[in-house]
Amino acid sequence: MEFDKDSLLKLGKLSKIKIDDDKLSSLSADLGSILKFIDRLQSIETDNVDPTSNSLDQSLVMRDDIALDENSATEILENAPDKELDFFSVPKVIE
């Protein structure tokens, strides 16, 4: 499928992309080859193919979900350059 100059410029306007006039012919050829490839993909017979999300025959290894309280607020605030009570203190940004 070939794109003419007007349809390419309209496509560029709709997608808010500036298309230079010297790039129109190469862009037309590139878009045409992309559409030919999409047509080839659509012609593939996939009726008897089971949908998969992973081609490997593996199962997920489950682990126990154990909550750990490894960091306390005092330990975390030891690294803070400035702190007030149990909070980080930062410079005021909005006047």
C-alpha cells in the first residue's frame, strides 16, 4: 500500500509530528512495508493454537510471605541530613 503526500501530511498532523517534504517518499515506503507485514501476520492461521503467556513448561516457585520489620524509623532517620521528630526535614519549596 502506498501513501500519497496528502495522507502522510494528514497522518503527521493527527499525530502531531512534523514531517519534512524530503522524507515523504521514504516514509511512504516504510509505512507500506509495515502494513504489508501486518497483512502477512493477519493471514496466519491461529485457530488451533492455544494461547500462552510463556512457552516454557515451568511453574512458579512459591515462598512463604513473611513480614519482616527490618528497618525502624530511628535507623532510617540516622541517614537523614536533617530530621524533626520521626520525619525527614526538607527545605521549603513553595513560598
